Amino acid sequence: MSVHAGPVRASDATLREVVEAISAIERPPCSEGERRAAEWLRNRLAAAGVDRVEVEEEAGYGTFPPNMLALGALALAGAAAALRGRRWLGAALATASTAGFADEIENGPRLLRAGLRRERKLANVVARIGPENAGRTLVVLAHHDAPQTGAVFDQGLQRKAFELMPEFMDRFRTAIPLWWVGLACPLGTVATAVTGRRAPAGVGLVAGAVGLAAMADISRSPTVPGANDNASGVAGIVALAELLAERPLPGLRVLLVSCGAEEALQDGIRGFLRRHAAALPPDRTWILNLETIGSPMLALLEGEGPLLMRDYHDPAFRDLVAREASSAGIALERDLRSRASTDSVIPSRAGYPTATLSSVTPWRSLANYHWPSDVPENVDYEMVARATTIAENVIRRLALTADSS
């Protein structure tokens, strides 16, 4: 069996069709628009030749800003209490705020959501290609919901820093930890409670107010078209469906999965694994996430962590993805880590070999990230096609090793 049966590439017409169709639907997490996007994708995958494709309904809670606004208000109340001399009440409120904050952004048990939010429905799309009794499975992930914008996502300052100090800025391989701002207020409150000095809580109160204002701005802002983030990844899985229909392979089951509510901090992928983990043993399953692949340079992320950085499980799989890119003559930026969470975090923590194919600008950001300019005409379709080629090569490499084992 040959891994590469010829220089077949994803159809540019398919990539553009999918990005334009998905981007035209306003689709915040757990919305009717997200559901319509899922149903469109199901039909498009069926048209691509997939005969086993379903929309799976899971539970979610919608966008994350309401949770963060409640936690931010709790943190401010703690700082105010400490400044009024009620230091231990302030510390208790700060501790509760920090625990809830970490639970939300680090993908904990999500106690705050379950306690305060009304459960809503989200829509995942799952397409199955290859024999059901195959000994190995590759799950190719994307997500079809889209994020809200907000002033905090403006990349102007970071871009200017790279223009003025390119060599200095190039040293930083991990994204700016914006979520850390959420800790300034409760940490200042605890410092005041311990030392009796008012200054830490005062500084924390100001920082907390700024953070709360930024989150309120996101909450009131519209949902962006999300062409790069992540209609580009959805286009990749449709193109893969077409390529695999043209050149089927034995020995490997492929699941093409587009999750809902990724922008709600991974509600969709959590539902997918709850439903399917029993049929996906970690020692025979790999996860390849196509996340925002339409920026000017492709990148292979090594890990992620809003608060605590963790590399993805099993570096050997990331190395395999990099080798398949190299064998196809495709440049792939490495040694990058994200401070934003992706759907990869959930399977990686569950012990699945995980890799995330993404893309960046020359100033090392996702192009048009959470910005109104994230429209189809700003997607680099050449990069989407190259990412799809890498994914297909990985599929065929895993099928080859399964066939020869």
C-alpha cells in the first residue's frame, strides 16, 4: 500500500464553498445558527460521499462571558470588603472567585455553569469513514460555532511590537497570557488580607474593574463570521471527506468531527467524548485538530494552557505530523504554545495522542482572531489546502502502519 497515491490536493472550490456557507450563518455557541451550520455540514459531508454522518445533540451552556462577569463581580466584592477592613471576608470571596475562574478556563468540572446557568443544546457533527472494526481510529476535529468580538482582541499593539523589535519578539514562543488578568484582583485581595496593607487590594480592584469592563465589552459585542476561526477547519474536514472518497483506505477508521460550542470553552468536545470514549481506546486512537488554519503560516502547536501550560499528550504523534508535512514539502512552524484553549485540551488530558494544526501571522497571532474582519475573503486558502494535505498524509501513514502491523 502506498501512503501517497499521487499529488492530490484539496479542491479550492470546495474550501471556498464551505468557508463561505458556514461564515454566512451567525452561529454563537448553543444557538439555532450553530444547529443550522451543523445540519448544513451533515448534508455537505453526505454529498461528499460519506454514508455514515449524523448530527449529535449534546448539552452546553452557551457563551462564557456571563460566567466571567459573575466571577469578576465576586472578585471586586472581595477587594471592596478587604479595603473596608473586612479582610477575611474579602479573602474568602477572592478564593471563591479564583476557584470558579480556574474551573472555567482550565476545563474543570464546571460547577459554576451547572449551578448558575440554564442547560442548552449544542450540535456536534460526526462522520465515519472506513471499517467500523478497524483496529485504529483517527479523529479529525474542527468546530463550526463562532466567537464574539471585543476590543481586547485588537492585534495592533502586538503587530507594532513585532515590526519595531522583530528579533526580540521572536524569542517568545508562547502567547501572551491574557487570562492572567483575571487573577490580579483576587490575588491582591488575599495579599491585603495576609499583610494588612491596603495597596494590593487597591491595585487589584483597579485591575479587576478593567478586566470586568473588557469582559462586558465581549458580552455586548456581536458574533463574528468566523471564517478562519473555524470555518477553515470545517472546510478541511469536508475536503478530507472528498479525498478519502476518491482514494479509500483499509485498516483505519476515520472520524471527521465538527464540534459545537468550542467558543463556550469546549462544551462540544466534552459531549463528544462522553458519548464515544468507550469506543475510542486511547492506545488505538489519535486526535488531529484543524483549528484556525487560514492564516499566512501553518503551525503545529505543542500545547496550551490559559493558566498552566501543558504540552499535548504523546509528542511522538506531533513528530509524525511534522514528518508528514516535511515529506510533502510544507513548512510548519513548531515550538509554539497557545494561551487560548482549543478542543484539543479535552482528549489530550484523557490520554489520547493529540496534535493541533493551526496557523499564524508574521506577528504570531491567529489572523483576524475574534475580529469582524474574520471573513471569507481574508482566509488564506493555500494554507487551508496545505493543512488538509498534511492531515490526509497523516491518515494514510497511520493506515499504512496499521496495514503492516
